[in-house]
Amino acid sequence: ASQEPSVPVVGQWEHRFCRLADTFQPVLDRVYEFEVRADDVWIVTLPKCGTTWMQELTWLLMNNCDFETAKSVDLTLRSPFLEFNGVVPNVPHDTIEAANAMPSPRLIKSHLPAWLLPRQIWTKRPKIIYVYRNPKDAAISYFHHWRGMVGYQGTKSDFMHSFIDGYVNFTPCWPHVLDFWQLRHEPHIFFTSYERMKAQLGEVIREVAQFLQRSVSAEQVEQMSQHLSFESMRDNPACNHVKEFESMKAAAGREVEEFSSPNHRFVRRGVVGSHKDELTADIIREFDLWSDINLRDYKLNMDDFANYSKYAA
Ligand code: A3P
């Protein structure tokens, strides 16, 4: 996909590029011209970085901790995945129309890089929450997602190389992360990580509340932490994507049994460092070298992204 960069695109990439399957191509212009509202909240991530987790957290903060609705209404209806248009049968087929019809304040999810987001994002300046995750863990999670939910039949090694080389949807990875990293001090940008959510969920809840200028009591933080635990999210049909992927499989005309991991769950393992026992030492070395090459000019390493807190003293 290519598009002229919109307002504050940062980074050093002369040739902007984002890998997107054909399914996404028809909607990109509509996304670019999408009517943004100043009081929207956007969750922007690379896939498998804790998007759903952060969406659920943010939705609760925006909706006065309405746990009942959070358990009964599918998250895809409460928070549309903007560019995932017409892909899944049981979510609104036209995600853009659905988002247009939503009352404010809306919570919108996108995996697009900064420069492919609606251009009004940079003039209306809605709040944007960006969640980083160590690409080795994100890539392994993505591999399971594709194998278990989309029917990918290739090897793990092939998938990892495709991720590194920018052949899977929404990659290349580092320009995606770095654009938002460089915007992290902007008042309307909140940059955090999956790693911090795992280590300090209560603290991240309080920080997101501060960012959204919403109050949250200690009791609500406790209740939210329970609702957002790995086990509750895994067992919550309103946000574990089980229905969505069953209908995708059905729409693909294949039986669930045909998929190589029929028991795959979207909320799968939920740990930091899952690559350590799921990737070979050689692939880990390749990932590390690739990260070094991409980050060295910025004098950054992966821990900088994982540990960053907007409100740290
Ligand atoms: P794993 O496959 O490593 O388990 P996304 O929503 O961006 O697709 O991210 C999915 C990843 O977030 C999966 O990672 C999933 O298990 C993890 N995840 C979802 N909810 C979680 C939670 N409550 N606690 C920890 N990890 C969670």
C-alpha cells in the first residue's frame, strides 16, 4: 500500500511501505478520508502486541467500568477494527459505516502505520494509545494466529523470516514502532508496552486513566485487574474472538478440523518471553541482529520501548 505521508510523519524512511493483503486494499482510501472526531480514542498497534487487552482496558475506563456490557457485548461491536472491512461475517461488514454511526466518544482499533491512518488524525488530534511488544513474542503469537485461525501451513522458520523481512500484514515492524515512539511526548499520544501491562497492570490502568482524564478508584483498578486477567479474558466470549474466528473459518469454506491447530485460542499463552522456548537460538540471533541494525541509529534497544512510561518521574 502506498499513500502520501500525512502531517507529522517522522523517521528516516524515504520509501514508505506497508505490507497488506488484498483484502485491505479496497478500504485504504476510505480509511484515509475517514471522519475523525476530536474525542475519539484510538488504539494503534502491530498485530499481537496486546491490542485486545488494551482495548478492553480502555473501553472500561471510557464506560465507567461497565463490566456487565463488557461481558455481554462483543468487543468488535464496542470498538471497531477500522480497516478490517467486510472480512468477518459476524462483525459489522462495513466497519467504516459502523464507526460513522457510533455515538461519541468512540474507541477505534487500527494496525495501520502512522502514515496510513486517517489524515484527520493529525489535525483533530484524538488521543492515541500505542502498545509495543517485543517483536520476537509478537511474531510467535502472530505465527500461532495465522496457523490456528487463518490456516497458514508454512513452517515456523518461514513465518519468522517473513516477519523480519516485512512480508506479513502491517509490517515492516520497526518503522511502525519508531513513528509512534518519536511522537510519545505529544500530549495526545500514549506509548506503552505489553511488557509493562504484564508487570504493572494496575499502574498502566491508572496511567491510561490519567491520559484520558478519567477518574478511577482503587477499587475499580482492582476490579479491572481481575476482569483483565489472562484467565478472565481467555474465558470471556465477548473479547476472546472465538466467535469471530469460527465464522471466518466457516466463511473460508473449510472445516475447523482442517486447520492445523483447531484448539488454538486467540488469548493463547499471555507471557513475556514466549519466544525463548518457541524459537531456535539461530532465529533469536537473527531477530536480535535485525533489531540492532534497525535501532542503532536511534541509540535505542528493545528495553527502552518495553520500559517506557509517559508519566514516570
Ligand atoms: P500470545 O499469543 O503470546 O498469548 P492482540 O490482541 O494484539 O492480537 O494480542 C494477542 C496477544 O495478547 C496474545 O498473545 C494473547 O494471549 C495476549 N493477551 C490477550 N489478553 C491478555 C491478557 N489478559 N493477559 C495477557 N496476555 C493477553
